[in-house]
Amino acid sequence: MGEQRPGAENLLFLTDEQLRRGIEAMYFAYRGFTADPDRILEQHGYGRAHHRALHFINRTPGTTVNNLLGILGVTKQSLNRVLRSLIDDGLVQSRIGQKDKRERHLFLTDKGKTLERALSEVQGRRVRAAYRAAGPEAVAGFRQVLEAMMDPDQRRQFAFTDESGS
């Protein structure tokens, strides 16, 4: 059996106060994680929904609108508003499917790739610094915690994108 860190046994029996502190830490971490991209997005008149769309279109070029709906878990109406602005502003290109003409496949344009890269770089710097400060064991534990918090469908989607390298 693996060796436990000192005090690790206490993590199995967290008090309500310890859980609340963990929840608060997630709120503050999320605020920090989104602060830099929010500033960039604001300059373009975009919000976090635009960021998420850009991120996942970049991760899976050619993804369909229906696939993106499933990944983001938003309504078709709200996604269409986001996509319409990204397409109108020249960041996303929508192409009709070759096999199924009802499908629309989404791709980032060069302009879209540039914005997505800027957003990912600022978040990447923050995450990289946190990972370095915490160390590899903590990073592995953090990933396990995040995966355990995901709904099963999200965990399967995350595992698929992680394993495929896309």
C-alpha cells in the first residue's frame, strides 16, 4: 500500500468547516483563473461563454454545433448567440458538413486562433505557476479531486479528450 503524507488521514474525515474552506478556496481560485482572460475578453466585448466556445473549437477543430452544445451544456439559443458574434467578427468559421448537409462544422480562423492563444497563455501561466508551487504529487491529487467532482458524462468526455491528445 502507498505511503501517506503526514496528516493525509485527516482528509478522509473533513469537518463542515474544512469543506466550506475548500469551497471558498475554489471560488477564489476560479476568480483568479478567470480574471486575466476576462480583461482580454472585455476589450473585445466578449464574455466567458465566448471563451469556452473558442477553447473547445480550438481543441476539436471541425466539431459540430451539436457536439459543442453537449460539451458546454448550454441551450441552443445561447450558443447560437455566442457563435453568431464570433462568426460575424471573423473568429470562427462555420462550414456545412460534407456527409450531412444539416451539420455545421466549426473552425477557428487565424484571428480566432490568435485570441484563443492569448486567453490560454494567461491561464496557462497561472496554472503552471500553481502546479510548480504545489509539486507533482499535489498536481496529481488535484486532478483526481477535479475528476471525482465531474458528472460521469463530463468525466468520460474529459478522459476522451485527454487520451486523444486533442
